[in-house]
Amino acid sequence: MTIGKKHWAIAEGYIPEGSTGPEPEMLSHETACILNTTDQDAHVELMIYFSDRDPIGPYEITVLAKRTKHVRFNDLAEPEKVPRGTDYASVFESDVPVVIQHTRLDSRQAELGLLSTMAYSE
Amino acid sequence: MTIGKKHWAIAEGYIPEGSTGPEPEMLSHETACILNTTDQDAHVELMIYFSDRDPIGPYEITVLAKRTKHVRFNDLAEPEKVPRGTDYASVFESDVPVVIQHTRLDSRQAELGLLSTMAYSE
Amino acid sequence: MTIGKKHWAIAEGYIPEGSTGPEPEMLSHETACILNTTDQDAHVELMIYFSDRDPIGPYEITVLAKRTKHVRFNDLAEPEKVPRGTDYASVFESDVPVVIQHTRLDSRQAELGLLSTMAYSE
Amino acid sequence: MTIGKKHWAIAEGYIPEGSTGPEPEMLSHETACILNTTDQDAHVELMIYFSDRDPIGPYEITVLAKRTKHVRFNDLAEPEKVPRGTDYASVFESDVPVVIQHTRLDSRQAELGLLSTMAYSE
């Protein structure tokens, strides 16, 4: 059985800026968890939207067949890094059905999540 | 690609009353994050509902084409401020499809969200 | 404009048992926020499900036209109190469309919510 | 009245590894709350997906008629334990409609949940 949709959006995102010590750095794991239950690799294109500039992307993400992937927005590098200290939103388009959940991890507590919500799909 | 719906609701809202020091003030960022992926500006009308009085609004919000906007309920002023210390709910009607997520920001932690949930859409 | 559905479910609920001081008492505000945007009063029937006994209810809840209501599970009394220290789930049936959000309030922080998620609807 | 769907997914999961004292152990209650409102027992098959290995399962879960069940991922044993310190995702298939909510419990606070989100359904 496969499950999911091809289009997903997360309206809220924020990566803290700079560093005021080791803790804020550790707190900043903004993540999109992508689940691909199909037997084909999922090719996902991610666009990042802002309040005051044109969207950037697409970021190309591959989630292998029958695998899950935790995409950390902090780690996105191509076509450019996601700016820090800036509100953003994200839109995902996949060529096979996937499920996407938005989670902010707090590494102070052994990777427990601070918040999590299923993304919007259609 | 565009994504979203025109009607959204958040059943739970609360802006803390007054101030008992600097911290409660900083904690009170109740936010609706609106994403507009279309190439037209989104004109959004927001109505606020209460437990014991008639709804107020509409508040007029514009989210530019291909942009995101974080609407802070604390900042809403026209037609009137949202009362503090009062439970409320909010309903959004947009002229183009948008995605809306409800987030409560905790500014003690470099703007990390304390909670977040996708709003109800139809 | 009205928005919502007539059937909602929250699969997770828990009211802490007893009291180990003033704090646990203050932490135990398990809430269903119900929004009624219609111009008719909503008559909502709530059933509570358990892991090891028959469901109880219906609890009768009225949400006035164009009003919101925060239902605290702690306060439910008829036909009986919701047991403490027990996992439960809740199902709502309304005669007009409503929107229901599940929130656990942490009154240590001026009523800020600790978690919130839109309920399941159909 | 019954409510629910037969297919559910949670894209994000994590059970902390080992123990660095009593607190991390207490924090690790990753839970899927399953509600069965039908008058038949629900036979649920759970598959666990990973980033770097084949999925494991199915885990067989029975939720009795008109009952709720809190499934702790920590407790799953057959066909094998869920690895600690590893990102995973979960997919549920039920033979009757159910409602599934993902909750991470923080037992430091009398079983209050740290985060909760309705799972994705179809």
C-alpha cells in the first residue's frame, strides 16, 4: 500500500540568526520529514517563499523508494542557503505520492521535537 | 504551481492580558502565517469570533503575489484591537488560494515557535 | 460565510490525576475549542472513548450562533465526570458545521497553549 | 456514528537512544493514539520506514470495538524492536475506519504531551 499526495506546503518557517552561544545553534533544527512509501524514488522540488523577496529554488531532493528523509532547512545549499533570521514558507512538489510533516527539533532533549504539524496537502 | 484554499479557520486563540514583567509581553506573539503562491496579490478578510460578543471585522490583509506574510494578532488595529485576556477564534476568506498555519512564537528562544498547527481549510 | 464540518474526533486526551501541589492542578486544562460561524446555535454531542470500558456520553454542548466556546474536559459533569489519570478520546457530532481544535493550556504562562492540533473532521 | 479512515501516516518519529540519566528515559514516550468508534474490532497493520534500510513490519495491533488504544513505539517488539536513536516514519492500515493522532508524552509533567498532531489520512 502507498499513501500520500504530490503537493505539500508549510506556511511557517524560521531559522534563528547567528549565534549567541552554543544553545541557540543547537535549537535551530527546522525539519521537513518526507516519507516515500512507493517503490519508486521520489524526486521532490522545494521552493522557499519570503515576505519581501522573490522565492528561491527549486531545491532538488531525492527520497529513495520505501525510505524516509529528514530535510533540515539549515543544510540546504543549492541554489543558495536559506537566509537566517527571516520568516519563510515552503512548497514541495513530488513526482510520486509522499507524506510531509513539519518538525522543529530541540536537541537539548535528545532530539525530542518541540513542535510538529502535518503539512498542508492537495 | 499554486497550492491552497480560499477559506481557513483557527478555532483557538488567546492574547495574554496586560503585563507582569518583560517576559509575558515577549511571549504573546500569536501569529497566522499566510502563504500566497499565486501570481496575484491575495486580499484576505479576517473575522474574529468570541464567546460572549458579536464577531469583529473584517480586518483587511494583503499578501503580495508569491510572498508569505506573518500576521500578528497583537498588531491588528482596524476596525479595532483584538481584546487581551479573551478567548477568540479566527476565520479567513481569500480571493486566491492561500495556505494558513497557526503559530505561537516564543521570543525567549530566538523566535522558535512554541506550538504550530495547520489551520482548517475548505 | 460559514465554515466547518459536523463530525470531529480527537484521538488523544489525558487529564492528570489528583494533585501533587498547585502546579499539576494548573497544568491540566485539556480543551476542545469549538467555533460556530453559522447563524444558528450549534447543538454538539460529545462521546468519550476509553481503552478499557464502554464510551460515556453524550455530553450536551451548545455553542451559540456566531460564537466560539472553549470546552474544558475537566469541567464536564453530566452524565459523569471524565476520569482522571486515564487515556481517552473524544468524538463530536454537531447539527451545524463547526471547527474544532484540540489545545492543552499551560496556565503557568498566562494561558499560553502547550500544544494544539486541529481535530480530525469529515 | 462512526468516524475515521483506514490509511494513516506519521512522517516523523524518533526514540532517543540509551540513557544519560533518569530524565531522557522518562521523556521517550512516542505514541500513536488510535480511536476505533466502530462496533467491530480494528485490526491494524503498522509498517515502520527508515532512511537507510528496508521497512520493518507489519506490527499487528488490535483496537477493540468502541475503544481507544495508545500504542507506544518503545513497546513494539514483534517482528523486532524499533531501533533507538534513529529517524523513522510509520504507516497504518486498518480494516475498519479509525482516527490516529501522533503524540509525544513528557512524563515529567504528569503525562502531559509535549507535542501532538493529527496523522495524515486518506
